[in-house]
Amino acid sequence: MKTKLVIQLAFFTALALCLSGLESMLPALVPIYGVKLGLANIVTLMMLTHYKPYQIALVCLCRILLSTLLFGQIISLTYSLAGGLLCLLVCLVLHRLLSGHYIVLTSILGALAHNLGQILAAVMLTLSPAVLGYLPILCISGILTGLFTGLCTRFIRPYLNRLGTQA
């Protein structure tokens, strides 16, 4: 059984990494630096139903590290970790509070948390609160991209059981 779980976690890591790679090849949605769809978050949202928090965190961390090495710059690791881990924490708490319902709302609030984590990392790295001026733009993009990834997850979720993915 443990081998099956390791294979499933590796599958989700690879899927999230592929989505990150695909997203890095897409043209920018808007001419604002840092606004991305967050396609890899679909994997995190899909895993909420069937996997334990530490398993989801492991997939999230592996995806962040590998995507930074393959598609990003080393400085982006700080932003990705801050945003990704805060997003994961918010999604885990909301999933539990909402009993697994309202995945779109969970996605939107997770995207907003991701953006907040990145802004907080930027404030700490630059030692400048001026970066907070970027927050309204990221909030709007977080709502829109969170809505998109939440709807994608809601569409994909019924097919997850067909893969035999239950921890």
C-alpha cells in the first residue's frame, strides 16, 4: 500500500510540475508582472479530498522546488514558498471548516493568500512597504485566477476516483 501512495504522490507532483511548465510557456495574461493562472494549484485542490495535509504539503514543496529549478530564477523560490505555503494552509483550513464543500471559494481565498504571501515576502526582501501598493492588483487577479482554478477543480474532481487515488 505504501508503494501505491508514493506512486500517487509522484504522479501528482509530476502533474503539478507539468502544469507549471505549461504555464511558464503561455504568454502573459495581462501586462502586469507576477499575474499568473496558478494552474498547479488545481492539483493541490484536487488532493484536498483524498490526501492528508502532510502528503499535500510534500507534493506542493516538491513542485515548488522543481519548478523553480526548471522554469524559474532562484529568487523566485522565496516568493513561491511564501505564497504556496500560505495558500496551502488557507486551503487546508477552509476545506476542513467547509467540510469539503465550496471548492471554488476555497480556491479564491487560497489564491488571495498566495498573493499575500508573495507580497509579504517582497516586503521582507526589499525592506520597503511600498510593495504593498501592488496588493490591490494582485487581489483582483487572485480572485479571477482562483475562480478559474476552482472551476477547473470542480470539473475534474469527479474523475479523481476513477484513478484509484485514495490515501
